[in-house]
Amino acid sequence: MSKADPPLCADTDGGIILTLHIQPRASKNEVCGIQDNALKIRLTSPPVDGAANKLCREFLAERFDVARSAVEIVSGETSRHKRVKICGKDPALLRRTLEALITP
């Protein structure tokens, strides 16, 4: 990992920021673990007209038990590599949820 790589998860005011690697057009929506210091997520939606971004926000909102409006793509709207802010809960609780998602 280079010094320029963002962390997988960083605390922010009222939530966390996650680094994601998105694989669109997958057979099912799922968290696949960690890849290159990013949470890898497979999504069924194609990367067309923002469909994959919308599904990404919905998928994360459901997994972290927050409102869809609490999930915001901070950077990477048109990239597979995204930074997403999840608000509305204590960062420690969101981190525990993240650990549960990546632990088999």
C-alpha cells in the first residue's frame, strides 16, 4: 500500500467513509471481502445511467441499517473505485457492522 492509498475505513463526523471496489453486472449483490485495501462489492446492476451507484447506496444502506439518504458517494461516481460516506450512526457501531460483513 502506498502512502497515497486511502484507508479502508475512516471515521468522520457522525459516521464513516469507506473505500470501495465495485464489480458491476455480477450474478448477485454481495460483499466479497477486501481487495487492494477496499471493500469489494459485487452488484447486479450495470454501470449505466447511475444504476450501479443507486444500487450501491441501497445495498450499503440495507447492510448498515441506515436510511438511503445517509449513504453518499463522496468520490468515484464514474469509477469502480469509490469513497462512500455512511452517516446517521456512531462510527464504532458502523465499524462493527463492517467487521461483521467481511468476517466469514
